[in-house]
Amino acid sequence: MGTTIIGVTCDGGVVLGADSRTTTGPYVCSRASDKITKLTVNVYICQSGSSEVWFC
């Protein structure tokens, strides 16, 4: 139920992970969404919630 995203700090950086399924209500509209987006060379965002609907 919902998006799974995680960020783990380690020596020298951060590891980000996210599921790839996008839903709109009870319907799966994509099984291959990219929920981790690069903003700058060292800044990334993880998308969840209503932002997922943009991919449908």
C-alpha cells in the first residue's frame, strides 16, 4: 500500500532506493516509473503521493 522510498547514509554518500510501480487509486498504471529524479550533480529527489499521478 503506497510508495516505498528509502535513503541510507554511509561513508562518502547516500544510497537512495524506491519501488517502480505507479498507481491511481486501485489501478496500476505503470510498473516502470522512475521515482528518483536528479536535480543537480549532488541533489536528488524521491517522489511519492500525488506526484505519482503525473506518470499515468
